[in-house]
Amino acid sequence: MSESAKPHHPNPQGKGEKNHGSDFSYVGIDAILEQMRRKAMKQGFELNIMVVGQSGLGKSTLMNTLFKSKVSRKSVQPNPEERIPKTIEIKSISHDIEEKGVRMKLTVIDTPGFGDQINNENCWKPIMKFINDQYEAYLQEEIHINRKKRIPDSRVHCCIYFIPPTGHCLRPLDVEFMRRLSKVVNIVPVIAKADTLTLEERDDFKQTIREELRANGIDVYPQKEFDEDADDRMINDKIRRIAGDVVLEDALRSTCEQHCPSVALLRNGKRNIALLQVENIAHCEFAYLRDLLIRTHMQNIKDITGSIHYETYRVRRLNESNGHFSPHPPGHPAAQPKANGQHEEQAGGAAQPNGVAALHEARSHEM
């Protein structure tokens, strides 16, 4: 059979790939995007959100509305006899969510008891310790010689802080919490139940909050110093002008929730006087908050957690370890000190360069 008579069998094309056979200048570098997409789809994603605020501010309702399903701890593990704990508790619950083939492990971390006591002094400490414990667990996994191919990520990516709708100013508790926690986690403050304020009161309250945050040196997400370029700055400046106020009423848990979960009923006694549409930006700014956390900045929130907050913790912990590294877990004979207080050297007597000591216990990451 002659060369021209042989049948032509075209090369099979992958899904989403273009045929560049006639384009001899084409290299194929852009195909990396499709490769990354396929890999990410296989691995799935993780998102860990912490909600902090007094009881009754709508934390569970907000989380359920954000993800349009019952993801809050109270929704999954209802306990009608639950009392306000005497001390702050940290409780988390995880869900596997899938949308259009994209899988995500969502962990919602609740802090019952925060701000509910008469004396709330140092009530931020258990939350700070929990966040640092997650950084420590990740660091311990990283320094293992035979570490896992993919380290489980339990680090808190975002903390949503609920501000009571007082209409006056931030409480000392609000200022102290955000001042300390903003250095170790991405904080997104929201005005809870903003429908209890008039429009004028709400705008004044938001302006007061901005001024107090600036006066106390509190950087909430998205932080100006992390804007990478002019486009980021333009988008984030728009977000920063919106102090995300959330209109959510307990009526969301009523029968209305079964039929129209995106609508909250504003009640005056037993008489319904108005309907508030949660996703209507004319009624509240919930849609902006949802877009920030999920649709536009989710990956950026995770990137800042890993490259800024966790990296700050990691550097500090390694500096504290005085430059000595023990690859053995606590209790291992090779990790025990000699009688003179010196550790065993490696075979051959060579010390490990650029090492760090075994990190055995979590330390507070206070600034």
C-alpha cells in the first residue's frame, strides 16, 4: 500500500483539549492548567471555618445559610437542654460537600461559652490555644522524616467574629479578641442581626467599627499588606468598604426554613410585618460575605493561612528550638539526652546542619 493510500488515524483528544496539530509553533504550556484542574478535582479541597460570638447571635443560622445545608454543630447535634458552659469549649464538626463534581471537606468550629460569662477576662485564650495547636499538629507532621504525601490540614483558615448590634461602639472584649487573634488567623467581623438597627444607625455603627479597628491596629481580612497587585487592591478595597453586616433572624429556624431558607421573617410580637430576603443586597450584605468566603477569596484565605500565619508560627517555633534537630519522636532512645545533657550524635559523628529541636509541646503564639 502506498504512503498516500494508508488510512489516517487521528490521535485521540482529551476532554477540553484543543487540536493544535496544524500549529507547529504550539508548545503546549497552557495544558498545565487542565492538568492542575484534574489533580485538584481528584484530591478535593478543605476549608476550616471558626465562628466566635455570644450565644443567640445567629452563628449556626449563618453557617447553614452560607452553605445552604445544615452544617452547624447545633443543626447536626441538637440538644434542647444544652446550657451555657461555665468555660469556653471548642467543638468542631466536619462534612463532605460536593457540588458539580467538586468535593470539599468543610469543618465548622464552634466556641460555645465565649462572652457569656460575667467575667470574660482572657476568654480568648482557649481559642488562641486551639488555633496554635492546629499549627503545631501540622508542623509535627511536616518535620517527620517519612511524612505523609498529603498532610491533613486542620488549621483554621478563617474566623468569623460576630459583633453584637449595640449601635454604639465595640466592647473591650471585641477589641481585645480581634487585636490578639488577627495576628494568627484571618478574621472576618460581621454585625450580627443588623436588622435590629435602622439604616442610619447601621451606617454609623459600621463607621465607628472601622475607626476603632484602625485606632487599635487591628487588620481584618482582606489585609492591605497582602494585596499582590493593583487588581487585588481594587477588589479588596471594595470589600474593605463593606463591613459585612448580616441580617439573620431566629425565624430562619421556623417552618419558613423548610420552604424558603433564604428568607427571614421579621416578627413584631406574633404578627409578621415584613419579609427580609437574605440574599437581597438591598436588605443586607450577606451576599457579599458569601462571595468573599466562598466564591472569590476562598483560595486566597487558605494561601494567607499557610504562607503568612502558619509560616510566622513555624519560624518562631523553630527559632525557639535553638537550632538542634532530633528526628526521633519523644521517648525514643536516640532522643534521650546523655548523662552530661548532650544528645547522641548520628553515626559517623556528623551533626545535622540547619536542624531544629524536636517540637514536643504546643506553645502559645501570643504577640
